[in-house]
Amino acid sequence: MSNRPLDYNLNKPFSSSRFSLSLIFKDNILVFSVLVVLGFGLFMLYSASGQSESMVLRQLAYAVLGFLGMLIIAQLSSVAYQNILINLYWIGLIMLIYVLIFPDDSQVTKRWIDLGLFSFQPSEVIRLILPLSIAAFLTRKELKPKYSEWFISLMAVLLVSFLIYKQPDLGTALIVFASGFLPIFLTGFPVLIIILSLILIGIFSPFIYAGLSLYQQQRIMTFFDPNADPLGTGWNIAQSKTAIGSGGYFGKGYLSGTQSQLDFIPESHSDFIFAVIAEELGLLGIILLFLAYAIIIYRIFFIAFRSETIFGRLASASIGFIFLIFILINISMVVGIIPVVGVPLPLVSQGGTSLATHLLAFGFVLSVKKRSGW
């Protein structure tokens, strides 16, 4: 019998005696951080929803489906689906046209497509499809885009944003426009054109304001003067600020928030769940959530930086910026820095379509890392 010692080479990614999770997850740090935020979100959703087990279970089902989709996409090669992503734009466009022609009367906002087993918002799906399609289109030649390609991409983004605005949903339309414009900007779009466009918007802002619907104008006026209608349009912000300020350093305790548990905060389970976190878990809970978010964002940009393809860098960076923008918009909205636009807190707020969309986006980032081979 040989006395040769067994070979435990830790540098081998896989052996018959040792299974590496990185073969499936591609980036254990990113996946673990996502799972932490998902678990935290379900934990807080139970409190914010008034201890609604059905809402938590429904959110959990979307989380499981989204996570499985994330792992499946992570196994693919980003080059293999680059051409497919360009054509996915047309599918998203058709869905947006469909909800305008055949609105779902069973939903309050009528922006949903009901497939029987589940419903989803096309505007949330296009938020992922659009930047990836634009990134795939602009990097298909591995050269700096021409002005004609930028123009085509910009028209595609404006068309999608206009269709969402007509639902009507101005807040989501602006966010979708930002997500679609990000890859255009990151490919070197002239800053001078952006500055001139902003100046023109400022000049015509009175006419733009006059063309908005009444509720949109009220939200803007509430932003400038939250105390103008404290029992009406200013109610959400006033109650949200009260909840955040009363949380202190360590919060009032889980399930013990007065503003949240007594239903003073409207939509506490979705748009304003950050106020519930601040009230019940205090500054400590917010810091822990921000830490998990920071790790996710760092890993996304790290993968983008290390990507071997222009498409991989552009798509991953766009997803990272979009994720960061959603966090900033939601928190800024809850604390009253910007008008209420109905943006959920990523991976935490109730909303199956938004949750699954973010997870699928992370799947694309993980597939980029697979292509890089590190």
C-alpha cells in the first residue's frame, strides 16, 4: 500500500472530494450580499405590511424565481446572448404598446400584464432590457459609436420613455430614460450636448409643467413646500420624516414602530419601507443595510472593471449605476429631497417584478465574470 499523501491542492477549482460553490455562483461575495439584503427585506416586509404572511410569501416566491433565473443566466456566456439582447428591445416595446391598448382594469394603475399565475409590469422589465439592449447595440463593432448610432439609441430610449409616460407614469418614464441613457453616456457621448439639452429643458420648463397632469403638478409643488398641504399631498413625506426622526440610533424595536404599525405611513410596505426600517431599527439598521448595498455595488463595478469585453464593461457598469440610482432616488424621496415618484427600495420593498428584475440583472453581471475567467 502506497504511503503517498493525498493531493489537496486548494488552487484547483473543482475536485471529486471538494465542490466549489464558485462554479455555480461565480462570485460568492456578490451572491451572499444579495441573499443578505433579500432576507433583510423579507424580515422588514413582515413588519411594514402589518404582519401579512401572504404578502411575505408572495415576495418570497418572486425572490426564489428571480434567484434561480439569476443563477441560470450566470452560467451563460455574455457574448452568446449579446445579439439576442439587441432584439429584446422590440419585445419590450410591444409589451408597452400592449398595456396602452389593453389596460388591465383589475389593477389600480392599469400598467400590468396578467398571465393568470402571476402579473408583471412591463415598465419594470424594460428597465433591464433597455440598457442591456443599448449596450449590446453600441458595442457590437468594438469601436467608439458614431453619432448616427448614438442618435438611433437615443431615439429608442425616448420612444420607450414616452410610452411609459403615456400610461401615465412620469416618474418611471424619467427613470427608464436615465437607465437607457447611461450606456450612451458611458460610451463617450459629448457632455456639451447634455449641457445644452439641460439648458433647453430649463428654458421650456414652464411649458413642460403646464403640460403635466394635476397630480404630477401637486407632487412638484409639495416638493417645494411640503407644509402647503400636510393632510393631502404632503402627508406621506411628513409622516415619513416623523418616523425616520423618531428612530434614533437603535430604533424603537422590531414591530414596535408607531408610525408604521398604526398605518400613519402610506405604502409603508413598498415605496416608504425605508422609513419603517429607520423607525424600528434606527441608524444602526440603516448602516447595516447600506453596508450590504455597498458590497453589492462594489462587486458589480469590480466585475465591470475586470471584464475582458467592452460589452461586459458597459453592461455591468450600467447595471451598477442603475442599482445605485434606484437606492438614491428611493431614499431621497422618503426623506423629502425629491418629489415622490413611486420608486421601490431595491431588493427590500414589496414588488415582485422589481425584485425579479434586479436579480436577473445581477445574473448578467455574474455571466460577465464567467467570461472573464477569474
